[in-house]
Amino acid sequence: MPPLPSLAAQAERLIELGVHELAGITADQLRAYTSAKDGAGLLAVHPDRVPASALAPLLRRDGKPGFVVTDMADVDGFAPLDVIEVPDAPLYVVTGLDRGDHMSNWSPEEALPALTRDERTPLLLGEGIHWVLQQPAALERNHCFMTVGSRLRKPNGTPDARTPAIWISNGTGRDGRERRNAPKVGWCWWGNRHTWLGFASATGRTP
């Protein structure tokens, strides 16, 4: 996989897509933020600023836009786990990205504690979308990934059994044939395994 573009190049990509406007910040503010940062990583907009439902359609593969599966209308309710510290800032940088291919065929229930033991933090759904926006090669057939840092809570406080993931549509079922090969935001059960889904994670987040 090629390295991520520079933070400055990532800022220009978000500006090109109009993400800064969705986030309520100006292009100059976005550029100023990256110009003041050293090092490398993934530029992310805080999930409270731009929901996953607004980011997913910006994805592209084979000229086809990304989409959220029809039975995930509540996608924007998937929030960071309590143990994940997201910087209290409109923009931040995610470092040490890994797609988690070595965890393919693990269940989310198995993968999350393993990531914690390895002192890695699972990606949020929005961060995963940002990654594919900036580095489309991060998403490839048979090597897609889950973003188990985001979970939905039921009204009684218990976690929903669905866990979000980003993969490539086969154009079957309710996706529709016209969406074959399009980037897809969907979900998998907490206890299920999938040979083609790893678990994306990072080493940290910095404001």
C-alpha cells in the first residue's frame, strides 16, 4: 500500500470534496491547521462535525459513489466507545494506521480486546471513511476492514450487536446491480467472523 499523502495534500483533498463546508470550517482554517503540523498521519474531522452519512457518498471506486446499506439508517448514531479519547477539536491526526489484515476471520468480540492488549486503538467509522477518501488503495477486494471503535447504544444503554465496516459491494440483494464495486458502509454481527474483513486500528490521535 502506498504511503498516505502529506497532511497538506489531504487538506486540499477534503477542500475539493467540500468536507470543510460540511464541518463548518473555512478552507483557510483547514490549510492553516495542516501547515502548523509536523509529521505524518491521517487528517480527520471530528465525528461530531461531519457524520458518516455525509462522508460515505464522497467515496468513489470505479467511478461509483459510496453508500450506506439500507438497513443502517441509524448509522450516525454509532459513536466512539467510552474508552476511546477523541481530541476535543474540529480537526485531528490519526497516527500509525493498520488495516488489520492479520485479524481476518476474527470476530469483533475477539478483535477488540486483542487490539487493547497491543495498545492499539480501533478506528472510528468516520476515520475509516477518511482513510479511504485519502488512500483508495486501503480498500480492496478480500482485504476490507471493520471499524469497531464505533458502536451504537440501545435506549437501555446496552450496545447494539451490529458493528460497522467498510467494504466493496457485490451488487447483490438490496444494494442493486448498479452498485457493484461501489464502496459500501455496512455492518456485521459482534460475534461473527468474516475472512475478508480485518480490523482497522491506529497508535493514537493528536489534536
